[in-house]
Amino acid sequence: MTTGQDDKKTPKPPSMQRKLIWLGAALVALYFIADGIIGLLK
């Protein structure tokens, strides 16, 4: 019997903290993309 295999079979759903980190990173990326587009249009 191996104890490490059970954890790999059922992945845990992403925690709320991880979702918030990804959301924040996406918002920062969108800000810089929008800032670059606005800079090119001016």
C-alpha cells in the first residue's frame, strides 16, 4: 500500500484564495494591455 497515490487520484478544487490571486493577476494584466492599447492610439 502506498499512501501518496490517493491524493493524486482526486484533485482538490481550487481554494478561494487561489481564485482571488488568479483574478487579481488577470485584472493587472488587463490593465497593462488596455494601457498599452490606449498609449498606441494617442
